[in-house]
Amino acid sequence: NPEFGTLADFNNVVSQAHALGIKVIIDWVPNHTGADHEWLTTHPDFYERDSTGKAIFTADWSDTRELNFANPVMQDSMIAAMKYWISNTKIDGFRVDVAWGVPHSFWNRCIPELRKARPLFMLAEADDALLHNTGFDATYSWSEFHVMTDIAAGKKDVLSLDSVLTKIDTSYMKGAWRLYFTSNHDENSW
């Protein structure tokens, strides 16, 4: 979108960030597209459909349309789109929105393919230990967040953290990074 500048403008911002020692990751949304995405007309088979043939959306996300990961051409197109950003910019990785809504088999294929170009940091917006096995470096700490919220609200005591931390210790691979947060758009916008 020209409203946000050119690719050269973006690359200038990335270069400035790198000069300051800052890594740059971009937000990537592979689970769905906007309801006005050009693929809806150019590649209608890239989308999940209901019994009437209409492209579907998840939950109350009525401004989106769900992608069809059973379609290998869609998967190839998704990987090609991600490679575009690796080839044309110096980004350091991706923050993947709704990573939990995409099959692990896709990530098993996609992440090694992307990393052929250079090392990348992959952050999954998900609380799924198995995503680390697919190549993600970090996942969100949703379970820890919700227990901490309950503790702050007086609904649980601090000992409630023990069971969550035990689950993390036994479920997540050694070296798996967890992104801790105090709030985010999924929590505070409702």
C-alpha cells in the first residue's frame, strides 16, 4: 500500500534499526486473509468454503477469510510470499499471527525452506509446545498470562503457578523461548 511508503522506505527503516543493534521482525498472518484479498477472485480454491461455496471465517472475524491448507498450491504461494520479504529486505524474522491455526505439517516444510536463505527468528503467537519442534524459536505464554491475571484478580493464589510451570518444564523442549506479556490486542480489545 503506497500510503505506508515504498519498499525502499521500509528497507531504510530496517537498516537504521540494524545500525542501532535492533532486530526487525514483521507480523505475518498465514491462517487467513482480509475479506477483500485478491486471492478470493484469482484463486478461490485457496480458501475454506461452507456448504454453499462461500469462503468462511473463524469465530467473529467477519472481516477475514480462512485459507485452505489442504491446497498445496496455496501453501507454495504462502511460502513464496514469505520468501519475497526475505529476498527483498533484511528482516530478521516473522511474528506469526494465529500460528496455532495452521497445520504443523506446513511449518515443518515452511520454516526450513525460509531458513535456507539466512537465519531467521520465528515467533509463534500460540501457546503450543509442539510448534517449537516445527522450527519456531519462541511462543507466547498464554497459560502463564491467564494464571497471573487470576492471581492479580484474587481468584487464585501464587501457588497456582506451580502447575503451569510444571507443564512448561515437561511439555516444552529445552531452549524453547517463551514470550511473556502483560497484555496485548487479543486481551485488551474486548
